[in-house]
Amino acid sequence: MSKLDQLKEYTVIVADTGELEAIKKYKPQDATTNPSLVLKAIQGNHYDDLIHRSMKAAEHFDDGIDRLLTAIGAEILQEVPGYVSTEVDARLSFNTEATLAKARRLIELYEADGWSRDRILIKIASTWEGIQAAKVLQQEGINCNMTLLFGMEQAQACADAGATLISPFVGRILDWYKKDTGKEYTAEDDPGVVSVRAIYDHYKSHGYKTIVMGASFRNAGEIEALAGCDRLTISPALLEELSQDNGELKRVLHAPDALGHQAEPISENDFRLGMNNNAMATEKLAEGIRKFIEDQVKMEELIKSHLA
């Protein structure tokens, strides 16, 4: 039995891609997309027909982008039995009201196409403003995937908001520490792995229902070190590597005994102060938002060139 098949016994597998062929091949439970993955899929000419159909139906260009993202999501929904994540424009990461409006519009488009909101996760950057938007959306029955998460302050605020799912970024945490310290890390002392394990233990011991989904992996060792996490979203390249490895894979994460109470909610002041004191989390959150904005703009320019 491959390590991928063994992992599926402990953890829900999610495909971290916007490419349908990879999703069909590995048969994950869920799939996640982001501006970088959608850009890659469009560059590969995977969605030329959807681009033209979406833009033709649109009232204006931004509406066409929303229609395209949900059309891509609808294609993926036909291939997975679980959730599909669609990301809010990263340029709205510090605007709660604009994030609410965009999320509601994306859900409106999915529902107009016949898809239940129960199958959709709206991806929102884990800024304070984004988390407050998620709190409102969850109360409206719109499920949220809180992305670009790098520290416990973000994890606590997302749990307080009742977010459906969080995506702590394992590999990007490792990137920061390798650059900062010049060290190489094993899977066991990998700072990204250590961070996700701490968040997982915190959530389970305090009884939070928010799903922990490790993301942004740099190697298969990180994935194996998180076997047993609620969900792991994995790139096609690493899914392939795990599917070709028939070695033994053991469950690592086990839910600790519940303490019987939830932690004190984190205040905005403590959230911002904690983030300020965590250089890695602050820098990687800012960098991640910049990168998603950059790829969103590239995607829009590419679509304009297609239409031209």
C-alpha cells in the first residue's frame, strides 16, 4: 500500500491545485485554489472556454472574474465529493465590509449555478479584518477557509470566529526560519510542522470544531510528520511522490484529552501585539498577501489578453 493510501486512513486528503486532470488522478476529498494556482491553470490553457463564457455573461470585468472563479470551482466540484475553496481577492485583505460583499457574491454565483453553499469554502486571509468578516459569514451559513495563517494568535482568533477551517502554511514557515538561521531542519524539528502540531493540540484540547488543514508543503517528510491532522492540502507533485512510495507511514497526530473548556477569546489588541512580536508571522502574512495580489493582477492581465 502506498504512503498516500495509508495517509488517507488518518487524514482527509485535499488537492492543492486548480488543474482538473490532477484532481481526477488522485481523487481527493476536497480541493483548494488560490490566485497563484488559478494563474498557473490559465497559463496552461486549461480554462480558455470558461474565460470566454464567463466574460460574455458578465456585466463588467470584475464581475467576469468572479464568474470565472466560480465556474472553475464548479468544474472542480464535479470531481470531488467534499469542499472546494475559492479565494477572495487579496486586495481586500484589510477591508472587512468589502470582503463580506465579495464572499456573498461568490456564494450567490455558486448557488445560481445550482451548487449548495455547504460545498463551498470562501478563502480569506487571516488578517484581523478578514477574521472579523469570517465571523459574520459563518453566522450567515457561509463556510470560511482562513488562509495565510502562520501563528497561534491567528489560529485563536479564527477559532473564536467559528471559522470552518484554517490553513496553517507549513512550508513558508520553514522558508523563513531557514533564511533567518541558515540551518537545515529535519521533519521533526521543522518549525512549520511544530507550529501545526501546536495549533492542532490547542484546538483539540479546548474542543474547537474548526478544522486544521496543513498547507504549503516543501517536502513529503513534512506531510508524513503531520499524519493524523484533520486535513492536509497537497500539491500534485507531492501527491505523486507519496503515491509511488510503498514504505510504512504511521499516524503521528492524536487528539489530546479535552480540557473541557475553550481558551479565553483573543482581543484585537492582543492579536495585533502578538503578531507584531512574531516577525515570521508578520513578514510571511504580508509577503503572502503581496504575492497573491501580484498573481491576481497577472491573471487579470492574461485574461484581458485572451479577450483581445
